[in-house]
Amino acid sequence: MSYRRLLTPIICVTILMLGACQESTPSITESEEPKDMETSKPIENGEDQKEEILHLPQVNLQKGDEGDKVTALQHHIIQLGYPIETTGVYDEDTTWAITDFQLHHEALSVTGVYEEETRQSIEHVIDKEQAIEPGKHLAQPTKQNNGDVPKVVENPYEILSLVNKQHALPSDYIPDDLVIPDVRFPFTEDLPQKQLRKIAADALEELFAAGDEAGMDLFALSGYRSYDRQDAIFAANVDKHGEEVANTFSARPGESEHQSGLTMDVTCPDVGYDLTTEFGETKEGKWIKEHAGEFGFIVRYPEEKQDITEYQYEPWHLRYVGEKAAIEIMEKGITLEEYLGVK
């Protein structure tokens, strides 16, 4: 038998086998990817979302924030026993729960803002399975009747609480962390008006220190004011100017931010240590407008915003709201009402 005759059947068998292999191996198209390739991304996303829920956020969060990190925080707040919903929005109930939790712990600043110290405390309580009594220190917000004018501020502790003619502080609210900041005053007596809440006092010291470095000659003039003191001041202004005029520059008791302990009026020698709109034209007033936000303060009653704030322009009136909110408010030239989306 010749070599050629022996090779021919082998070649034919090989061709048949190759043809069978090609017919049994379908080609892979985009619509026919293997299942593990199709689902790898969803599985990965699912694990990421699970991680978000398992771990407390390691970023600061406050009223108005939204997203997965807020959802994760709310998940843990519910673990603590607080009756809130996982909305993904840092809403009134979330602010309430964080504030009430902070009130359970003397070492925490009571602000309604979720930050590192609060995160550690929540983590510790959950890990140790410690009991928390929700609402022990602060009642959960209620939906007040729209006819209530002004509405009572139900969480006066939070640094973003809105105090104005529509939202009044409780008559018995007195901040329990009032201190005297180490800044200049144009008087020496230790009067209550020197006081601020600790978080605002610390920030004011930083603001004044930066002002000193910039060559500013700032003085603090009037901080905390009790409900009763505001009542007397407003009554005196009404006697002198009439109620309608008085209420354009002087607040009724409960409606003054000074009662919150988060407000300080500032001045300078160039205006005789007075509270006057001329302060806004001094180098100190201009510096305050440009830099207050960096230290968590806003000029609460800006120029040409009287239709919103219902108070005249007060370049001296500083309100502490925290750096995040303050920077946005000052950069956008808006009011606290506009920032919170309420009036």
C-alpha cells in the first residue's frame, strides 16, 4: 500500500472531527455572555451597598444631606431604637435622633450634626449593646398645626435651628453649655451678654485670632440674651418707636437668635463700638463678610434681604451655623431661610 493511500483516510477523519468541534462550540455574542459576566457588576454593587449599611459613615453629615451615607446612618440610628425611617435624607427626625443621642453623652457637643465623636459613641453603644432611651432628653418633632404662629422650635440645640418671626424658641430654653469666649469686649463686667455656647465660643476665638493676624480690630459686644431680657428690650423699643417699627430691628421674646447662644454682635473702634450699618463699610466689617463663613458664622441679616428675614440689614449680627452651611450661605449670598428652604 502506498504512503499516499494510507494518509488519505487519516486526513478525512481529521477534517470530520474538526468540523464537529466547530459545530458544537457556539460563538459568544454580547447578548449571550456567560451569567457570571452578566451579574458580576450587580453583585459588586450589592456588596458595596451592604458595606455602606454595615459601617457607620466616616464623614460629617447634617440636616439637608442626602445619599447612601445618610441611609447607612439612619440604619444605625434605628438599631439604637429611634423610630425613624431610612429615607436617605438627613431630615428633622434624623436631626432629632442625633441630638437626643448627643444629649445622652456629656462628652459630646450637642449640635444635631453627625461627626467623628458622635460616630465613635454610636459605634461603642451598638458594640457594647448598651441601652438608649430614645426621646429621654428631647421629644421627637411633631407636625405642628399650620395655624401655629410662630411655631415653637422643637430642637433648640441644633446649630441649624431656624429662629425668626415664624419660629420661636421655648420661653424656658437656656443653653446649658454657655461660656465666655476669650476675645475682646469694650467693657470689663462679666455680663451674660458675653456668653456663647461652647461650640460657637471656640469658633469666635478662631475668627478673632485670624482677624488679629489680618490687622483687624474686632470687638465682641452682645451674645447670649435670655427670654426675659429680650422681653424687656422689646418692650422698651416699643415704648420708644411703636411696635411696628420696633419689630423691624428688635425681636419679640422667643424670636431672638441671641437666646440660642449661637449669636454674637461684633463691632470696632471706628464706629465707636456701636451697632450700626456703618460697620459694614469699615475694614473690619468687610473682612467679616468675606471670612466669617470660614469659621462657621454667617451675617444673619444681609443687605437687601429684608423681605425674607423681616429684619433690617445688620452687618454686625453673626450667627454660628457650622462651617459647611456657613461657607455655602456666604458664598451664595443667601439667608438661612433660603438655605433651609423654609420661612
